[in-house]
Amino acid sequence: MSAAGARGRILAVNAGIAIIRGERGEVSVRAQPGWQAGDLVDDLTVVRAYDAGDYPGPKTEVARLPRPRLDALHGRAQALTALRAFFAAREFVEVETPLLVPSPGLEIHLDAVRAGGGYLITSPEYQMKRLLAGGFDKIYQVCKCFRGGERGPHHASEFTMVEWYRAFDHLDTIMKDMESLVHTVVRAVSHASTVKIGARTIDVTPPWPRLTVREAMKKWANVEIAGDEPAADLVAKVRRADVKVADGTAWDDAFFAAFLARVEPAIAALEHPMILEDWPAPLAALAKRKPADPLTALRFEAYVGGIELANAFGELTDPVEQRSRFEEDLRIRGERNREVYPIDEKLLAALAEGLPPSAGIALGFDRLVMLATGAASIDQVLSFTADEL
Amino acid sequence: MYDTSDIRKGLKVLMDGNPFTVIEFQFVKPGKGAAFTRTKFKNLLTGAVFERNIRSGEKLEPANVETRDMQFLYREAGDLVFMDQTNYEQVSISIDLIGASHDLMKDNLPCTVVFFNERPVDVTIPTFVFLEVTASEPGVKGDTSGNVTKPATVETGAEVAVPLFIRVGDTIKIDTRTHEYVERVAK
């Protein structure tokens, strides 16, 4: 069949997509607004044609998911099964907390999605901590979270988070959990201890190499971070390292300018996973400061092949400091014209009642599936992306 | 005004009086850090490409550019002649504006032409074209391993590397971005 000049009859048409049988019996699919079933058409440019015997039936090319997507979704299901088995074997209790809440996460750089007079959660953290205060020791959850405006190769506005917490335990235990979980899930899906990132093969067998954030910033960005320097001093240090930042840049923005320009690309190029621990206090978020070193927070982040996989805290349990951090975050949100959310008073009440010393972590499940299946984009491991709805 | 959530490939914006089109963009959001969109722009007049980080909340000015669907008619010296299918107006456009893929263009090919101040500044041709092979040496029998290719000439005169099983008279699908053979269109 020559592509141009073919003739055929439209078998069916829906939303501008037509199934056409050409004059030689081949069946093809193409789009043309205005066509109706039964029309005779000339001069077809055949996008993809099947011999009559190969015609795939009513599942047309339009409805059918491409093979790599089907495989990735099977991988996703295996990952979820392996993950639940992992936590069951360690006697964690799976919990489900509400997705629709009156007070979403107050982080400065996250925007919650409004729904039903409240907000969809940006993370299940607040309610899970209330469960810890209520008497649970080891809990985990796999749930959807929603973050307005996030859309990229590693981001989707609606995504799946895995969070787990250990009461009366340390951040180191959480780190070991995380390394084993990633290793277990990768093995369950790919039957290997390695993940493929482009042309690279990265071994995720524990333990993973670690650096402190200060070491990493010194090594790759040549910036010495104190943690209590004024923002203007950090801006000057970052400029001396040849990274552009504007006058009046806030402490965290100046930090991330250097971090994203120098440290993240270096970590992304490593042939092994990397854990960055001991974050400077201004980036503590909901982490406790180290008792012996108040300029450093008990926080780590895990990276594999350029993917930021997980963020963990030795949890802040002091209700007074928690309230002052919430208020500070809301003040900054107000200054930057971002929506100011209500403070979750029930969380603060639970902290006041007594949250045991705890450590917890949030891990992006979609990103874990990307690693396990070798997908280059989060789109490839979602059943449907927002654009496909 | 556009904000960062409007950024997509092909968005036309005005910066310092020049029209730019977005050719690549990536959402970047470090954990606990501020989000921005790392955006690569092409100057529609000079073709120069540069990268800028647009912070969430920043605004971009739309460029006053017009996009018209046009049909490629024929070649004339170093120019290609296009026709607007709504008013039959014809426009000559320099081959330089189209680049290496111009030799894959067959008569009647539907294209999109961008005008800035009435001047054609950008031409987008379909990502895939379907062209008949007009000349190619027969492949050597037995050598059917994966990546062996041979040159073939298609009806527009362009040369494309094709697998050995392709014969004169076959219609092949070609990616105009890479100038590469994609697949044979079934007989």
C-alpha cells in the first residue's frame, strides 16, 4: 500500500478519531475533525496500518496503552506488594489517615489543592504524628498526596507517598529501613540489586555512602555553611563560588542556588546512591536540632541517580518550638503572597500531650517505581497523567 | 501575562523587545526549597538559545506573534513557497529558516508558520513524514543483524539511512527532527 492516495471507508468515528478500512482491506486509525462513520475518504495518509488479519480488535491504538507503560504498571503493582510485605515482616501497622483536611502542610514552598471547603494533604505527616502520640509505635502509610503546580519529570501534582514512623527509635534505624526497603523493592521488580539510569547501572545494596550537607557543599560547591550566618553573608559566600544570586536573596534560596548549581548535578552523576545528612538548622523543617549541635538538624535526604527519593527527620516533639516554626513559616508565606493556611491546633495539642521521641520518613513511591522499572519520567509509571484525563 | 504554569514548548514570549519561543522546560523543586522552571528559550529572530530559571510567581509577557497553518507549495531558488489555506495568500520563506529537514518536504505538506510583525520567523513541519523510496541498492542477503543500514533516496531527493530490507517503491516514515528512518509503512 502506498501511503498517499489510498482510499477507504470510515468504520467508526469518535471524538475526531476514525477507524478506517482502506480499499485493500487494511484497517487504520487516524484523526480528522468533521468525519462521520460511513464517509468515503480519499487521499489517506496512513499513520499506522494493520493487515486485515492483524487488526487488534476493538481496542484501537488510541485506547491501548503502549507496552512500556503496561510493563511499568505491572512493576508498580509488584513494588506495592513487596513494600507491604516488607513492612508486615517488620511488624509495622498500616494506617490510613484522611486526605481531606482543614489544615494542610505549612511548608513555605508547597501549595495545597483546595477541595470540599478544606485542602487535600501535601503529606500525611500531621495525622500520622497524632497516631504516634495516641499510642502507635511503628506505623506506615501509602497514600496519595497533592501539591499544586508541581509538574515535571520527577513531579506530578497528584502522587503517591510512602511514610513511616518509629516511636522510641533513632533516625539511623529509619535510614537502615529506607536502604533495605529500596533494595527489597528493586529486587522484587527487576530481580537485580541494581537500577538502570540511562546508560548507568547503580547498585542499591545497603549500606549507602553518606556525606553531611556541609561536607557536600564544601566538596562540590566550595561553600562553607555555618548555619547561623545572616542571609547576606551566605549570598556573598555563594557568589564567591561563582553562583549567581540576587541581592536580598533569602538564606534558603541562596543555599539552594549553590546546591542546585553544583551539588545536585554532582550527586546525580554518581555511580552509587548518596545520603546527605545533618542539614543546617535553617533547613530543619519539622526536624529536631541535634542536642549537642543546635546549628544542625536531624534530617537526611536520599538520592539515587539524580532522583531525590526520600526525606527523613528525627521528629520535632517540642510543641512550643513547633508552634514558633509554624508561625514563622506562615509569616514568610504571607510576605511572599502565598496562601496562609490555618495552623493544625490538634497536632500541637497532641505534641503537648506527649509525642514520644520518634523518627520518620517520606519516600516518593512513584520515584521508587521509576528506579525499579528504569523509567525516565514519572509519567511512565502513572496509569494516567493529569494531561491524559 | 503568563505565569510559570503556562510554560510549555512553543510558548511565545517577549523579552527585551525580542520574541522568544520556549524549546525546553523543566520543573525543578528541591525538597523544602523553592520551585522554579528551568526554561530554554530560542530567539525567533536570531535563533540564539539561552537558559533562564523562572521562579514560581514570576510573570512573562506574551509576544505578539501570529501562527498560521500553511501548505508547502514548491521550491524556488533558495526559498520555499507556502500558501495560507484560508485566504490563498502565498509567502516565500528562506530555506535557512527551516534548517536541515527542508529536503524532507513534499508538495502540499501542511506546516505551521510563525509571523512576528508580519515577517515569517519560524516554520514547524510535521514530526513525521511518509515518503516513497526512489533509489536504493538492494541489501546484501544474510546480513540481517540489527543495526546495519544503507543509504536510500526518497521522492523529495533527500538521502536517509534505512535498514537493508527496504526496497525501491516502499513508503517509509521519517522523523523530521532527526532526519532518521522510523519504520516501513505496511503494504
